[in-house]
Amino acid sequence: MRVVIAHEWFTVIGGSDKTFLALAELFPEAELVTAVADPEALERHLPGRAVTRLVTDRLPGARHHWRRLAPAVMAAWAAYRPEADLLVTSSHFAATAAGWRFGGRHVAYCHTPLRLAWRPDLEHGRLPGISEAVTSRAIAPLLRTWDRAASRSVDEFVANSTAVADRIARAYGREATVIHPPVDIEPFLRAERTPGDHLLAFGRLVPYKRFDLAVSAAARLGLPLVVAGDGPEADRLRAAAGPGVTFLGRVSDEEYIALLAGARALLFAGEEDFGLVPVEALAAGCPVVAYAAGGALDTVRPGLTGELFDEQTPGSLASAVERCLDRAWDPEALRHAALPYCTARFLRDFAFHVGVPVPATAAPRPARA
């Protein structure tokens, strides 16, 4: 069976890119296609694998400013002609359009329907220079028409969370099977849980992730907060933060694991399609306080793996933090809650869904070393 795996772009490695890597592992003979790729990232993560790059990869600045090339990326995917029996798209922007004129079976692993069309509020800070007002009033209706048309080529939708399955139903009128994305939890399971007195917020410092809420809530509670990560919001957050907030900037993987193992709780104040960080925190034995939206509704269960807050306000987050800190958390129970999200489970479930042999790498769920 000839297989093509089409992924949006492969530059900064995030959750969707890790799913693409797992799909490449599941189909070792598949042709891999992406609109834009960083050669160093390909060499590091896909050594020896040939990756087809669309014409957009040759545009000036594509590898650093690919989001500003949105129309060109959409056109390139719509013009692409896969030659395969099975097309698997890893999509959150326009890759589903790769199936527009494809006659075989098209399975779309959907990280979210095109945000710019359906959730422009979540694109605030992702697409510099495009205001929310212009996006929602002028561009979004046209993009919704285009995205619906692209979705008609999909035979089966697989969603990365229940929230995304709901978005697919609203956007396309289609049902989706939920298969959570792969999370490399093993390094976190091995970390020794040694909680200190600080809270932790981790990730890229961009507006939609709402690090401002974490900073304000910690100040309201008089608790120390460690913020790990970098991004365009860094200077503004530092200016607004009090003395109890420590900004570490970008940290190594080892430092990140140690921070989770040593935090009283992880604060996750933004809305994500799925969100790897809460699962990584649980694998490290750390409870999570998350905004009650998006993928966190699948992974954070009040009283079992953390607490949820309903409004994106400092007060609502602070109340949830207090509830979290009032509980005694069993690190081993939290680690156990992370096991269903391991990479082996993703490989097994997706292989079963598509109807291909389960790879040897899809071993039984890992136990803590």
C-alpha cells in the first residue's frame, strides 16, 4: 500500500509535529510531504527519511515567517497531487486540501479546523499584523467556505481531543474519532517528585496562552511563581510581574523535567487544542490547574489530576489554585493518569483505526522506572 503523510510545516517542533513524527514511525515507507521545513529539524528528527517540500519552501523567509505566507501555503496544498492508496493529513491549517483531487482513502488527523476561519480569537498573537477584527469580519467567512470545501475530500476525521471533535462537528457537520496525540512521557515518569514551594507556568510566551493570568493569580495569592519559556510577551510580562515571579527564559529538556517534578502545581491558563504540557506535568507527578476549555477537559479532572477554572480572570484562577493546594496529591496516581497518552498507545490506536499492523514499537504501556 502506497502511503503519503502530509503535514502542514516542520519548523519549530510542537505537538502537531510530534504527531507527524509518530505517523512517520508508523508508516516507515510512506512519502512525507510538508509545505515548509527546516533542514536542521529534518536532519535531527527524520534522519535518512526523504521529505518532499512544496514550492512554498523556496519562498523568501518561508522557514521563519511561514505564517505570513498563508495564501501561498493554502494554494500549494490545493495544487498538490498525492500519488498513493492512502493519504494521511496532519492538519491544523490547510493540509486537508492535499486531498482535493485525490481519489484514494483520505484520513485526516485534525489538530483543529483552520483556526483563522473558525477560532480567530486563538490566532491572536500567532499571526502578527492580522487584527482580530479584520480576521473575523472580513477574512474568516471566506476562509470558512474554502475550509469546508477542502474538508469534503476527507473520508475519516480523527480528532486530537473531544473539544476538537466538537469543532469538527460544528464546522463540517462530520463525526470524528478521538485519538489523543502521542506524548513522550517516559522521561517525566523517571523524574523524582520533590515538590518545593513554587508554582510553574511553562511554554511560549504569546498572548493566547495567558501567562498574564498566572502572574496575576500568583501575586494575588502571595505565592512564588516560576515562568519558563520565551516569546514576544516576555518583556510585557516582566514589567507587570512582582518580586515573587522568576523568569527563566528558555530551559533545556532536563531543566524542564526538574521544574515540573519540583513545582507545587502547573498553571495552564490558555486554551489549547490538546496541550502536551499538562500530560507531561502529570507524568512528573505534578497536579495541574487549567482553564476549563480545549484539550484540558480531557486530561485535567477536578479532584483527580488537578483543578479547572471557568473564567480567564486572575480571581477564578487563584480560587482554583487554592483548591488544588488544599488537596494532598499522590504522585503515583497522577503518573498513572498520564499513561494513556503515551506514544505506544497512539501508535497502537491509530494503526487499529487505519487497519494496518501494529508496529513493534507499540509496546505495552510504560511503567515508572
